[in-house]
Amino acid sequence: MWNTSTRGRMMALEKKTKGYPSDLTDEEWCAIEPLLPQVSARGRKRTTDLREVVNALRYMVRSGCEWRMLPVHFPSWQAVYLWFRRFVRALLFRTIHDVALMIDRDRMGREASPTAGVIDSQTIKTPMADTRGYDAGKKLVGRKRHIAVDTDGRLLAVNLTQADISDSAGAMPILEAIRKRWPWMKHLFADGAYDRRKLLDKAAFLDFVVEVVCRSDAEPGFKVTPRRWVVERSIGWLTRYRRLVKDYERRLDVSEAMIFLAMGNLLIRRISHP
């Protein structure tokens, strides 16, 4: 929760960074450096500092700036984009995020692989995409993020579709991705939009139990829905990164990489500065 103590902690961390508040601290760099591409013994020597590349990417996803508007303190935007494309092809951001997720769960005294999670979706505007859809429920034209998180809000899987795809249809690839990456997952909580026969049949085939948690309309006013509030908080974490408030990416793989980059940043900072 963002409160006075959280602000004080973030201010203390900002003093440890070299330049911008989004820069890696020395502890964070030591955590991710072994996962980055190592210098090859053959060929031309590397001239770009990967730490500054990662700092530039963190700055961009946090501030929402364009590639060509990266500050001059970072490497050229062409070099940053070149390395970013290499990282995307290697699924590096997802790897860093998943490793940090397991470390953070172990740090909290939980099993590294989760057994229960929450699933939901978020519709956002997509001004730059070639193909978009219309979400009649939210009255938005854009894309839909189908996400699954563990019971503490850590991201487990994401599926990006056009906004006119239903929640239950967009959740089917999520189930397949979770079964491959998190094999011990058994229980999923969801809202009423996922109470569809086709989805429930697929969940049963993949050995999932989908529990639909419906909100209560008996009492007026806002009420926190058990279990489902966790994924809503995770969506709020995403929108704290200005690059993710709207989906500015044309390619789905780039948009997905931005999401894992943002959520990985949260976990890396959490485990490096408990």
C-alpha cells in the first residue's frame, strides 16, 4: 500500500541510485547481472554498458517516454532498442521476473512454485496498434490484458488480445501457460465472467479448480471482494508505470515484455531491499 512509510522507503532507495530514481542500485544489479548475456570471448568487444541499457529501459517504462526521447545520459536510443529486441527474443524479462518471483516467495516462507492464484482482465486503450477491438462493457477501443497472479499479487502469466475477446476465451491460453510454467498450480479464483462451460471444461481437463467468487449486492456501497481484490491491486501496480497506462506498442511480444519488465522491477527491488 502506498502510504507515508512507503514514500520514506522509496526516498531512501532513490538516494542509492546513480542518477534517476528508476536506476538500478548496486544490490539490484548484482541480482540480475548473472542472467544477462555474458561477454563473448570471440568477435568484437562490447562497447555498450548493459547496466545503462537496463537503466534506460526501466526509465522508459516508468516515465512513459518515447524511444527517441531517452535522456542523453543513457546510451543512444538505437543501441537501447537493439538490446531490447535481443532481450525480448530471448524472453529475458520473463526469466528475470520468474526467478525473482520464486526468490520472493521463498523469502516470505512460501513454496517457490505457487498452488493457487487469481485471474482477471483489464481493458486499455491502444492508440498505436494495427488491430484493435471494442469492449462493449468498458466502452473502450483497444486491447485486453488477461492476467493471472498468485495469492500475494505476483504476476504468473499474461495474455494480450483484442478488447472484443471475452474474458473466458482470453483465459484459456492463460491456463495452458500456467500449467507449463507453474506445474503445481491447482486452484484459481475468478469473477462471474469466467463461469462458462467451455472454460470450466478446459480447466478440469488441465487439472484446475476454478472457484467463481461473486460480489454481494445485498449491502449498498463498495465492498472488497474476497480473493479478487488481489488481482485488482496487481492491475493498480501496472498502471503506476506510465508506459502501461495505455498500450503504445504495435507488437504483442513487445507489450508483454514491457509488462514483465515493470513487474520484474517491483520484485527485484523488493528482494534486494527488504
